[in-house]
Amino acid sequence: MMGDDVLSHKDEDFIFLSDEMLKALNIAPSEVADAIEEALIAKAQGLLHTSPKTAILPGSGRYMMSTLAVGDDGFIVVKQVSVCPENPDRGLPAINGAIMVLDAETGLLRAVVGANWITAIRTAALSAVAARRLADPDSETLAFVGSGVQAHSHLAAFSELFPLKRIRVLGRGQANIDKLCNKAREMGYEAEGSATAEDTLRGADLVVSSVNLDYSIKPFLDANWLKPSAFAAITDACIPWLPASLEAFKTVIVDDLKQESESEKPMLPYEQITTDLTGLVSGDVAEGSLGARTAFAFRGIALGDYAAAVLAVQRAEAAGVGKSVTP
């Protein structure tokens, strides 16, 4: 049964945190990025154990994925998320799912957490970990290819990192383009929709591509259109990028080398990958790589979900936030 909005002290009780409750905690993207960096160090030290992301594409543009991570700091995090492109026509969010946070010693359920807020903020925070090391710190122009949830979360994350002045948006639906542009204007930035893919990329300091994970999409982005110092956060498995043009990136970071090597559909040739996030945080990027075209191409990793979910649960517990549930 559902109890009051307070945390229970019974071992068998757990808390429920909706996406609205998580958002109300006001956790900044930079805080999640810091938690991810701490998790990367923990994993390198053998203190965080993760499995590669499991993904299924059953058709109709749907995408189902799950992650699992166990930390020596006492948590297990399991996430399942589905992307259903037709949901907006049903009046539903395109992304839905749930996260279980359990005790690593006993296996007892500690929290059930909404997955939408976690997925959005952890994806942008992963990009932030790479961007604050590889992107031009004076970046002013941010270009979006895709105007959905990830565009909004990356706008929030990158606004913390860079002295942005303007954004450009290329998207499928005018309503989503207008929504993102209006949000950027509220933040004090110039904002406009782009007529073509080339117009979107030319002269941009930062690029975020986040199209639907649909392999039937014909690639339409050419990395050669980017300025020599541009940084691209590629959240969509490189689907919209012309494969041959990816050689224009001097440095390519992925989120996890092992996960990428085991993926059925590689994002790009494995030999083009410089290192992964753990290597980047550890300083493995070759001398002279900074200041050239760079890309962070990623699928999402269990470590990111772990870091964001644990941070959120700890913050909620400290604030006494959450629906207490007694089985």
C-alpha cells in the first residue's frame, strides 16, 4: 500500500520517486557529470561493476534497452527504457521506463525511480564529461539536429559549460523546433530553425545530433561541413552521419570500448575510435588531439544510469522526498 510522502525505516519498504519528484530535486547537469566522473574512476579501480547495455529493436521504430550496474558503495541499479516514436500521437511521452535501485548486500529493493528524467539528464551529463575536456571553452554557437528531449537536456547542460549566444535547430516537427527555440530565447540566446543540414552545421562550435534510433534513416550529415575546432555530441549511434565523413573527426570518443566492440551494429569503424570516457578522464587522449574536430559518439552506458540514479536517491533520502511503499 502507498503511505505518506516520507521515507520508511522498515527494511522491506522502499520509496517511489516519479519523474516530477526527481525534477523537483533541482539536481544540475553538472552535478550528474561530476557523479559520472566519480563512477568512471570507481570502475577503473574495480569498485563499480557494469554489464554492456542490452538493446532490442522490434520494429516500427521502437527501441528497448536495459542496463545493470553494481557498486561497492552498496547499490545495484537496473534500468529498462522503451522508445516508442508513435507515443506522442497517443498523447504519451516517446520515452518511458523505470529504474530499480537495490541494496547491493541484501538485494532488497530500496527505490523505484522514474526513468525519463534520469535518461535525459544522464545522457546530457555524459556529453558534458566529454565536452568540458574536448570542446572549445569559448563556444558560442550550438546546433541541434533533432529537437526532442535530448536537445532540451543538452541545452541545459551546455548552458552551464559554455558562454553560449545562439542556437540553431534542424528537426522534423515545427512544434518541437519552436518549443526548443522559445526555451533558448527564455535563457537569453538567439535561436532559429535551420533550412538545411549544411546550414545547421556550418560554423557551429557545438553540435548535438539526436534523431530517432531508426536504421532506415538515410544519412544526411557531413562531418566535413564542421569547422576544424567543432565538437559533436552524437547520441543517435551515428545514424544520420554519412559514414565516410566520420573520418573528418580527428578524435572520436565512445562511452565504453567493450560495449562498442560487442555491439551488433557498430556506430563507426572500431579503428577510428580514440578511446572511451574512462580513457578520456584518465588522460589517454593523444597529445595534439585537442582543438581539432572531435566527436563523442555514444549509446548510453550502465555507469551513467548508476551515477544519476544513486545521486538522485541519496538526494531524495536526505531531503525526505519520496512515496514510501510497504509491500
